[in-house]
Amino acid sequence: MSTRSNIRIQSGNRKFQIYRHWDGYPEGVVPDLQEFFAWNKGRNDDLSYTIANFFYFFKRSAEENEVEQRKEDKRIEEFTGPSWKNPTHLSGILTGYGIVEAQDPEPETWIEWFYVADLDEKTITCYEVGRTDPLKCEHAELVFHSKHTLVAPEKRLLANGIAVVGNKIFEVPSKTTPGQTYTVTLEPAHCNCAGFKYRKTCSHLKAAITASGEAVAQ
Ligand SMILES: [Zn+2]
């Protein structure tokens, strides 16, 4: 099923917005964006070239996947048409991305997630689009979910299995579910676990604070 999201890419007071039709939750979008910004690093200082490269990058990825798929399907002869400009060739491959007009105030009501990639701040901020009245789409609001670095930096391992990504974002393992981690930030104090939503604090946040203190003391 599609999970629809909008991705705003901004720099200074300029902003463009991209629609993503598929897998719009943070676990799907953030790694894709970080992979793109890592590849685009020479042009992350320029909004218009970045946006242009964005569509090139994901179209090319989609084409490469399609070619691989067709090779596996032994349909390679369909792919080797006379020219890549042939409309029956690769142009019809869907990336699921499109340009939309940036709207204020956010959010658009028919999306489920909203992202802000800030080229100056070098961060990606994730918001869930909450609806105060599920029957009335117009009452949508952005609920802060988590903050990430524009390009995934090296992870450093701290005490108790906690990792810190670029000094500011902590990955704290769940005590009950092996393999699951929660994303914690200290400023603002936030964890994406269910408990934090209600209590505004949780064991993961406390563990991250302790681990960051110990890291500073080293
Ligand atoms: Zn938590």
C-alpha cells in the first residue's frame, strides 16, 4: 500500500516540495534521502541544482533496478531498444516522485508524513501528519517525530549498546524487543517510542542522556 509523503528541500528562504507516493514513513524516506545527499554532496550548497539532481538520481536508480529485473526475467531483448529516447524504453518507469507546489501553512491533508531537508542546517526533520478529527481532513497538524543528519555520518558506539550518529542523534536499543532501536534526540528531548508520546519521558531518553554524559567525560 502507498504511504504518501511530501519532502520539502529548503535553503535560505527558498523551498521546493517533492511528492513521494510510496513508503513515505521515516524508515523508508530518511535512508533514501541520506543516500541521495551523500551522492550529491558537491551540490548540496545549491537548491536548484540539488532538486534537479534529486530526480535524476532516483530515475537512474529506478532504471538500474528495472534493467536488473529484466535481466532476471530474461526480458533483456525488450530493454535493448534502439534508443533510450524511445518512449517504450525506460521513460515509463515510475519513480513515485513528483514536484508539487510548496504550500503554507503545512501540511497538505492527504499526506501521512512530511519531511524538511534543510541544506543550510544539514538536517532532515520528520513530521507525522496528525488529524485532530479523523473525519475532517482539513484539521491536520504536523507532529514532530525525529531529526536526522542530511548525510548519515559515522556511528560511534557508546555504553550499553547505544550508538550516537553525528553527536546529536542517539540510537537506543529496546530492552524488550531484540533488534529494535529507538531514535532519541536531546534537543529537543524526544524519543519515537510509544511511551514518550504520553509521558514526555522514557527510559531511552534517560539512557541517551547518561550515555552522552559518559561520552563527554571520556
Ligand atoms: Zn523511548
